[in-house]
Amino acid sequence: MKTKFILLVLMGVICNFTIAQKVTDYSKLSKVPSFYIGFGSGLNYNCGLIGLKLAGRISDKILIDASAGIGSWGNKLGLGIILNAKNENAWCPIIGVSRATGIESTPLNIEVINSSGNKITNNFDVKISPATMVNIGVQRQWIRPTGNRITLELGYSVLVSGGEATLLTPGYSFTDISKKVFDLIKPGGLTVGFGYYFALK
């Protein structure tokens, strides 16, 4: 697990420096944009696998970032603060919270154990409970000629509450394989995200 984590971080850093060599810094615009609307996609990202992002500037270097999207654990909502978000290419520390709404009941094709100890793979109703995360990381931003922002984010999402999967069919329980699958897709862990923000002047 540690090896995979290190490889992902190294890949993100290499990707970041590769992009940095090719993206021109269009800073010092006549007017710094106050609002942005855009989209994002990523792993454990605050807008889920794909979603909408809104940002508002409260100072020359601070943005409030709100997001909503679709994730592996239901819909996802996020709210955070982006620091050092000045009007030039920069590294921007971020901190925020996000909430995965979960799913009250959904049929999933999974492996379970019945009361006799036999393993069965079939469709069973599963409840996925809501989950709350605290997100910390760093965002690399590139400013475009129109003031648009391109961002690449690396960080970690800490699961602080919820995030359980419950089998709703009486007399059955998850196998170890099924438990591992839910552990893999539940919120929390390494964050890698891409965002594109359109400037609204």
C-alpha cells in the first residue's frame, strides 16, 4: 500500500512539473477575476469523480471553493479555502470539508455468505451511509490569458464519520472480498484532482 501511495505521489509530481514547463504564466491581468465557475474530476476529489465547481475571491490571495458532483459513495458536496491563490502561477495550500450523501438502498451484484455458510453471488440490497471528510493538500494553479484557472491538486482526504456499507437482506453477510471492495471505494485516502475554472469578471 505504501509503495502504491509513493508511486502515485511521484507520478503526480512528475506530471505537474511536465505541465509547468508548457503552461505560460498569464498573470498581472488588468482586473483580477472575483468569481469562477468550472468543473473538476479526480480521485477522492471534493466534487467526486466529476462535478461542478464554484469559487469566489475574498482577498487577493484567498478563494472560497464550493463543489457538487457524483462520486463512488453517492453524490458529493465540498467546501474549502484555497490559500495563496494570487493572480499568477502558484502553489496553493487548501483545506476543506466534503460530504458524500450515501445511498439509502441500492441493488448490487456482490458475494455474500448465507446462514449455512455458503457463498453466493447475486443482487442484494445494500445501504451506503453518508460520510464526512476533512481534506488537506496543495493545488498547483496556472493562470490563462482570460484569467481562467487550471488546477492540479494533490492531498489527502480523512474520513471522520460515516462511510459504512450495510447488507439489508436478512440472513446474509458480506464476504471478506465484498468488504475489501467497499473499503476500496469508500471515501477517504489519497486525493488527485484536476479542475478548470472559467473566470467571471
